[in-house]
Amino acid sequence: MDCIFCKIIAGEIPSLKIYEDEKVLSFLDIGPVADGHLLIVPKKHYERLDQMSSEDITAVAGVLPRLADALVRATGAEGYNLLQNTGSCAGQVVPHVHFHLIPRVSGDGLGYRWPAKKYPEGKDKEMQQKILSELK
């Protein structure tokens, strides 16, 4: 497999590890947007979040509070962003599920866009029904 994260997990490419267990690996991002920017990856290769087993997603989610707490204390951050991009249109560059844990402080200049809008009349209920019909 030609996945950079799988190679990091296998020890073929070095990383600055922060946390590791049988299902999860966390390491410093080599292209951080802030000092301490972490990546958290399942050791099993999944390209998309919706492909992950509930066991593996639970394993990843289970270490997030501990990593976030350590990151905040280590960096003096006031908060953090937890991001997961699925698909290239959403910003996923490496096709292996990964979570970004990014420490934040007021005035850090990183910004955050959230162009909220309102549903046109009836569109919200239409979307609700479409999603409910697809929910398995």
C-alpha cells in the first residue's frame, strides 16, 4: 500500500509519536498550522470515516479527551479545533482517516469560516426525510 500514514504506522517513515495503542496512533503533523498540531489516526486503513468500524471509531474517540487535555496544558491553548475531512472536496489530502487536533489562542490569526445560512421554506423537513430514509 502506498499510504503515507500506513507507512508511519508500520514504522517505515519516522514520526514524532505522541500516543500509541493497538488501534490508534497520534503524532505531530509535519505541516502544522499551530505549534502542537496533532494527527490522530486509526491503525487500520480506512479512506473514509463512514467506512470505519464502530470499534475503531470508538478507539479513536476514546483517546481524544486525553490528547486534547495534554495538548492544552502543553501549549497553553485557550481552546482547540478537532477536524476530520472526508473526501478531497472537504480538504482531505491523505486518503487515510485522520483527525486534526489544533491548539488555538485568541488572535492566533488562523480564523475559521462558518458561512451559516437558512433553509428555504420546507427544505429543512425535506432534508430530514431524505436523511431518515437513508439511515440504516
